[in-house]
Amino acid sequence: MIALARPALRGAGWNGSDPALVVLGARQRLYCLQDDWITGQWPVSTGAAGFGCQADSGCTPTGLHRIGACIGAGAQAGTVFKSRRPTGQIVADTESPVGDFITTRILWLEGLEEGHNRGPGVDTRDRYIYIHGTPHAQNLGQPVSAGCIRMSDSDVQVLFDRVAVGTLVLILPA
């Protein structure tokens, strides 16, 4: 599937030397590509409701995206965010907290495909879809999120330092 992702990314303007991200839903993994190599891969959790772009569906959107905002630089691991702002609460993954926490870092996604993941009723940004940290690392590798792409706090910190606003992200259900 990674081989199939490269032409789609190149068609969206990826030059190969900048990082690009690919999420493979069937594998519940996120891959970082650069210079035609996989330079990182991490377990993730996608939407418990599956894949789709409809607003209020709880699904993880598919297709080409870009990172529209990088939020949380310098925040302590486990920092809880509400409406993209730190609350002052810190949650450790050893606590097994109850709730759908957004922690550590946020990569806010924007859809690039008009009518599919961009525009009225399907807009990824308007749906507040992120790649973000979670204290529920034990659930990674399983589709359990409310539509976002969850990563462990330590993994999202590493990824955050590799990407920037404008980094391309391809989300495939397969």
C-alpha cells in the first residue's frame, strides 16, 4: 500500500525530500516517508465508526490532507488540550483515565479534495480532525477513536518534530 501512496502524494505536489505521512487503516499504522524511504512508523487508533468523511459520523476521513496547524510545541507529555488550548491538567498513560483525551501535541488536518474531505458537510478541518496524543496507549492498533488519529504521547512528540504546517497526509482505509 505504501507503494500506491507515493504516486498520490506526488500528484499532490510532494517532492519526496520533505516528509509526508500515510495512515493505513487496515494496519492501524502511520508511516512517515522521506526521500522515498519509510523514516518512521507508529501504531495508531482510527475511528471506531470506520472511515468516511461525513460530518458528525465519528469516522476517520480518507484521502489527501495537509497539516493545517501544529499545536502544543513544548507542552509536557500528557498535557490535556480542550479546544486546542492546554487545560493545565496532565494525564499519564499509566493512569488509565476515563475519557477521550487529546494530549501532548495536535496536528490539525485540512482536507485537500473538494467535495470529498473539503467543503460543506465533509470538511476535515471543520470536523476538528487531528493527529494527537492519547493516554490510552494500550488501545493503539485498534480502531477506537471518535474520528481522529491517536498516537502515544511519546510517538506524537517525535512525529511533531519531523513535520510542519503543509506536510501532506494521505489516509487510506485499506
